[in-house]
Amino acid sequence: MENLHYFTCWTCKVKFTDLAIFKHHYRTEWHKYNISKIANGLPSITLEDFEIKEAMYRENNTNQIKKKQICDVCQKKFNNQKQYENHLASKTHKKKSEQKENTTVAYSKKLSSIQTSSNKNTDDIETDSDVESFNSNWYEDLMNQITYNDCLFCDYHNKSIECVMIHMEKKHSFFIPDLEYCENLGGLLKYLEYKICVEFKCLWCNDSGRKMRSAQAVRMHMIDKGHCKMLFEEETMCEYTTFYNYLSSYPDPEITDSDEEVSDVEVLDDEGYLMKLPSGKSIVHRDLALYYKQNLPVGITAMTKDSDYCRRKRIHKQISFGSEEKKLEVARITARDIQSFQRVQAKYLMQLQVKQNKLQKYFRQQTNF
């Protein structure tokens, strides 16, 4: 008989003849469990005991998961049935459920009114056969595999487009600009999903951002950067013109008689730098704005030295200084104060110089005291 070479696992106390199976054993949960037991000073167990423990653990987990109740309105989890029933009977849950129902009803009414108006507009408008066939082919090719029942930013799915729009508004703060003028909401959502899933473009960055290789990368980028919104400005508005109809926003033209005479418009005189309006106000050319912005005193004549104002100012100054006797007294007091300050300063400097002489031993040897 041939001598077989065995590969032994000393942790689980098992022998193997195949090297591949032996390597796979080291990656199994049984081997990892035995390593943790030996590290804690406990003996290893057999494969049968490990399978029994694993089955018991799975049953306990499934029972706990079944026991947990989830409230979809309040987004809360409950471990017991009693807690869940008490929560359903609470005032906060009832208020939130009523608010949710009101929002869904209002949103559905808004969307239904938009869809009815769009249907009326599409019935009234006549298009050429060539243009209509071109648009239909382009639209069918573009939206072949895409539906509007999915959220643009996550895996949420619902048959009702109202629920999808409410979800995107609450979870991702996404809204459709000028929703009241959108005549094809489903087509717009399909086109936005096409940009994300096929063209891999961010709805806000559009062509200006970096290129991405998957739809998941685009969604992560929009959620992380806060780009869960449509770029509805300037050139990008032309992208979405097929889904909007702004005819209702234009004012109705007034019915006028063609034979009615048009009143003459008063023409203002715009010659020179000053123009008077019919209201009486005057407009000045911008070249003279520098002079009109100056805050010059108006109505005050230039003052001379012999005027009354200068004379009164000189008299008040003399009165404030006082008489000659008072001036002499003030001068004596100031001179006395200056002399006393100079004496104090000289005394302080003398003391400072004496202290400095004591520090200079190297300069004079006999001053060692």
C-alpha cells in the first residue's frame, strides 16, 4: 500500500489528505471558533457540536427578528408587540399618520391637475408628421429600459409616482423646478434616470464635473456632495424644454381695434447734460455725477477777517484765557511744578548712577565695598 501524506490541524484535531481542502479548512467558521476557544483556555469542539450550536444561534436570531415590529410612519423599531401597540395608540403616531395622508392627497391632486392640463395642451397643439415621428422614435429608443417608478438616488420602488416624488423630497431633498408647468412628469423622470444610469452624469455637475464609470458612483457622488438637484439654468434649460409648457404663464393679449389711433408718445428732450421729466424732476448725465455728489454748503457766503463772526470768536477766546493777573498766577504755578518735577528726576538719576558704580568692579579696584 502507498504511504499517504496527511495534513493535520492540531486546533480542531482533524487530518486531511488533500492540500486544497486543508487550506480551505483554515477559512471555515468552525476552525475560527476553535481558535477563539483555545485562546480563552477552553477545549475545542467537534464539527457536529459546532453545527448544533450554529443552528441554535440562527433560530434565536430569526425569533428576535420576527419579534421586532417596525413603524413605517415614524421610522421606529420595537422589540415587543405591546410596545408596538402602545405606539400605535399614541398621539404622536396619529398626528404623523394624518400629516402623511394629507401630504399624499395634496400631492396627488397637484399631479393630477398638472397631468390634465398637459393632456389639454397636447390636444390643442398640432405638430407636423415628420417632427412627430422623429420625436417618438428618439423617445422610444431613449426610454426603452427605464421606468419612473424608481427613486433616482436609492433602491426605493413604488408603483405610484406620487409616493416616489414624496420619498425623494423627504429623503434626498429633491424637487422638480416649475412643477406646475411640467406637462410630462413621467418622461422627465425617465430622462433624469437615463442621464444617471446610462450617461453616468451628475444632475447638477452635468458635463462640467469629472467622468464616472457606474451609476452607483454617480449616486454616491450626488448624495455626498449634496447634488441631489437639477441644474435648471441658462443652457441646461434647453435640455428639458420638451417636458415643460409655459404657455399658461404668458399674459393674454388684449383685444384692440386696428383702426384705433395710437396716442402720440411724448418725446423728452435729451440734448445736453440735463433732461427734465414730465413729473418735474431733472436727470443729469453720468459724466457730471462727480460734481453732484459733493456735499458743499449752499447759501453761506465766504467770511472775511473783519466780519462779525471772526470778531466774536476772538472775543470768546480772550475771555476764556482770563485777565493779565490770572495769566501771571497760572505761569508761576506751572513754573513751580516744573522745578519740583526736575528736582525729583535729578534725585532719581543720582541714585541710579550710584548703583551702577557698584556693578563695575573691573573698572575701579578701590571701590570694593
